[in-house]
Amino acid sequence: MKLNVISYLIKDGVTESEALDFDKAPQKISLNINDVQCSLYLKKSHSKPKWSDIFSGVNGVNESIFYTESVKGLLIVKVYGRLLAFTFGHGRSMIKSYMVERGFGLRVALNLGDSERIKSIDKSTLEKVSLNTRSQTSKNTNVNDFDFEFDQEILKSISAIVEDGESDEFEIISGCDSVSIYTNIELDQFPDLAKRLLTSYNDKKYQEKYPWVDFIQAITDQTVQSILNEKMLEKINSEQFDDVWISPPEIINYDDFSGFIYKFKKGCCQCFHSELDLEVYIAEAKIKKPVNVESLKRKEIRIFNSNEQDIGGWPIYQCMNSEVVYENETYILNDGRWYRVDSEFSNAVNSFFNSLNNCNIKFPPYKGMHEGSYLRAIADGENFALLDQQWIYPKGTGNKIEFCDLLSQCNAFIHVKKYGSSSVLSHLFSQASVATDFLMNDPSVQEQVNNYLDETYLSVNFNSDESPRKYRIVLAIMQKSPGDLHLPFFSKVNLRHHGRRLINMGFKVELAKIYLN
């Protein structure tokens, strides 16, 4: 019989009685399948669809017809000292969710699936607002056709044809936390299938087929999360703020903004802050030490508009960012989630960041000003020409873009952003690569830019065939902290992605830090 068989792996060391919700699972039926002791749970239920109420009381309609009967099942098979739960119908509801091994199905699917015959993938970006997408192809193909950005996206699920084995008929496997395999199956074959799935889970073959898949992993293990939170708290409580900071978890509209408030009391005089600072927050909000995670999740930072009206806020934990090293691995807290970063990948990202030249332009300090005010203050039409908020309309796109924020007399396209969350900085890097790409491929862009420069002493005279390029791309970041420019790890990942693109177009990419004073 060919069925779509779904299986979950129970966490190591968890017993059957600990893993199951016996309020939903009836008395078990013990089975011996080919000398393997198994447990079967079956439950019948009656239900009535909600839409049936529309027709309640209608003459000629017998309401008993709306009641349906369904059966859900759960087969527990123990092999190699681990429990695998095969679910039928809604049998998944019998298992306690926190007892399931996360990522089991994805790893099995990666190992068993043919990397050249992928049917679909689910992926999620690492931006502030995650973009979750499912991509399918009309023909089975490899991962390259899915435009997967391994250094910016997390693979959530994959479906593929199982690599040719002894079976004459093809199988389809899909995996995320659970694994789903469309295969020929009979009752006496479940122990062998369980061994096959568990063996595949423990296999490392996927690392050869998809060497990038373990670069960035979301941490779901609550024990590891607790350890990482404690290490982050140690930094806060010992006032080591180099690797722990707060930033807005979403983009701020500074055109309608008066400040952040750390401690809000109605009827009291409020202290507004133009940017978030963890050290100042702890002192002003009078957070009791030692700081704990519960207080960070309970207390809020409020944001006020230009009329000094409270327009919302976030729990402090949602604003927390941290970089922690634990057992020689780098972990990142970003927008309330912990991630593990492969050490080789981490070293490569940091190496690219350190390889970029520092810009030799001497930018004046920003003295607490917002981006727009600062740009207008230093733009003199001779040393710097202002292009902020000057919109360019590339042909055939229907979109408008900012070409850059400043054009310098020393042939630099300067993009400026005030330091904030990784998502805010990603906009800066994206703007630079997108605008430069249009300059390379759309002659109207140069003409539109020069129209804005008519009243200045500067202009753009770009030739796409020129080598080496006389223009360079400067990414300038306004940052309060002293010392060299510091970026969160995910910002460095995004910088590498767009920086490589600019370098491949022949441009030099330089970094600049604009200091507060």
C-alpha cells in the first residue's frame, strides 16, 4: 500500500509516557512487529463543521448529516534506543510538542532526497521582518534554481525525490520538524522504516550535498537558550556593553518622532531619548540587578511621535542584541531569537568585513542630529552635494530609488545611515548595490542624477566601460560608541552579500564611521 507516512523523532532520553498527552491519547495497544515492541494508540472522534450552523433549522435538512466521524492514530516504534512516532490523521495532537526533536525531518530529507531532483523548498530571511516563502518548480531540479541565498536565508523545509535505491518505484520525501515520505508500506515494515529514518538523521551526507545548510541555525533547544540568556545577562550585570546592546526592532519614521522613553509615568515629566542606549536605559529605568530575562520580557520601551503622543513600544528583550561565544561557537541574539553561526562561516564573514578599506573622507561629527538634518548641514554643493530624498525613476521598473545620500568632490557615492538594528543597516547596503546596478545598466539614471546637481559644482560623469572605476562606494554609518566601527554579525553578513556584488561590478567599497562628537 502506498501512503504518505509522517514521523516525528522524540527527544533523546524521553520516555513514551513523558512524550504523550494522555488526555488526548487513549489506552495503548501493545504490538510486536518483527520482534520490535511497539505501541498503537487509536482514537475515534465525532465533529460538526462550524459552517453547518448556517443551515440549522432549515426545513428538510436533517442536522445529523453534518456530524462526521474520524479516527486518529499514533504508532510508537523504538529502534536504536530512540522513539519514533508515526502519526495518522490528527495523531500529532497526542504528542507533547516540546518533546519533539526539532529539525529531524529536514535533516532526513536532505540526506535521503536527491539534490538534483528537488521539488520545493521553504525558506526564511534573516531580516527584522522575516520573509517566509515556498518556491516550487515545474520540473525537479537542484537548489541553484531556487535563488537560495545561503548567507542570508534559512532553509526551513525541502521536498525531493528520494535517491534511487532498491525500490523500483520512486518515493517523495519532505521534511521540517517531521518527515513525510510517500512510499509503499505495510505494518510489518514500520520497524525497518524507523531504522532507515533514524540512520539518515544521524548521517552527515547532507553536509557534502548542502555545505551551507548549517551556517546559520535558529536555536530551539530551551536548555541552550537558557545558557545563552545567562551569558548575555552576565554581560549586562557586569556592564560589559561591547557585545550586548539595544536597538529598535523595526524601522523608525524619524519625520514623525520625538523620542524614546525608558520609564513612562502618566502625569510626570518625561525624558526623551533620540536613540537607544542600554547603559542609559538600565540607569534611568532603575532595573534591579541582577537583571533577569523575565524583567526584560516584561518591561517596555515606548516610542513617541512628533506631537509627543505614545504610539506604541516593545518589550526590552525584543530590542536586545547580543553576540555570545559558547563552547567555541558564535551565537547571535537578534530581534528576540538566538542563532548559532558556523565558526568557519563566521570567520569568513568577519574576514570580509575587516578587508574593506576605511574611507579617507573626514566627516564632521553628527552631534546627535538625525540623518536628514546632518546631511543638509554638511552639504555645501562643493565638497558634498545633497542627493538625499532626490528620487530617481529607472526605466521599466515603476519604482523610485535614492541614488545616494551625498556625492563628494573626490568621486565617492556616499550612503549614510544612523546605526540601528540589522534591518535598518540592510536597507543602506541594499540601496547602494541597487542604485549602482541601475547606474551600470540604465543611462537615464546618470541624467536624472545630474539634473539634481545643476545648482552645485559637482556632477556624475560615469562610463560603464571604464576600468578601473573612478567612482567608489562609501557606506558611512553614524555611530555613538567610541572606537572603530562595530556592526552586528547579521549586518556583516548582509554587507558581505551586497559588498561582493559591488566589487564584482568593479567598484571599490569603503566603510566610514561618523562619530557623535
